[in-house]
Amino acid sequence: MMREPHRQVLVVDDDRVVREILGTALRQRSLHYDEAENGAEAIRLLSENAYSVVLLDIMMPGVNGFEVLDAIDPTSANTPVVLVVSGADRSVLDRLDASRIHGIVKKPFDPDEIAAVVAACAEIRGRSTFETMALATMMTSAPFMAFFKM
């Protein structure tokens, strides 16, 4: 049985320390979350649960973040996906489908800002990517997108 997605976050990153930092920031905001240490685990969790926000690392060994994005059920495509990346060169940015990404946050990140962005995304779930970026920027008083696809 799928859990209610209200304020349920999926954290996907192959780095244990990053998952711990994100988990701490989310717990401090009373946000519930699941973690996946790889893309295959993320795909399994996405098939079993509904999430209000997905925090996703793109560069992971094995099943990468692009494959996780492809596995997200199109009927739940309004689930905000925020990429948490250590860097994004042109080749990575060129592969991103802007209509499926609601934001990109660059590592190292401020845990408080991540928690605020997640809370903002959870509140504005179902809006267009542009509306989500604009509202999240207003709610966090910080630029939500670190990169824009050109």
C-alpha cells in the first residue's frame, strides 16, 4: 500500500555522508523521508511509495540519476524532482529535460536551504516547473536553480 505523499521525501545519493546531512536537515523540519543509496533502490522505492519531493543525485555508479528520472511514473510527473549535484558540466546539463526537473542545488549546500526548498516543493506540488521555481525562490529567499538549461 502506498503511503500518503504529503511531506514524504525520497533522498537518492550514493554518498552516505550526503544522505546523513540531508536526513538531519529534513528531520529538523519534521519532514519524513526514505533514502536510497543507489538508483536501483530508488526505482524500487518509487514503485512502492508516493513522494512529495525527490532529492536526486545524477552521477551514481550502476543505475544513475538519468535512469531514475526515466523510471518515474508519468502519472506522477508532477512530483518535484530537485537535483543535488556536485557539479554539472555541459554534457550533464544537455541531457536534462527541464520539464522534469524542478530545481538544481549544487553541493556543498546549506542544509537549512535544502530543508526550506523541500518544504516549499511539498507545498506547491502539482504546479508547473516554472511556478515551482518562482515560488520556491520567494519562500526560501534564495535562488532555487543553480543552473538553467540554455
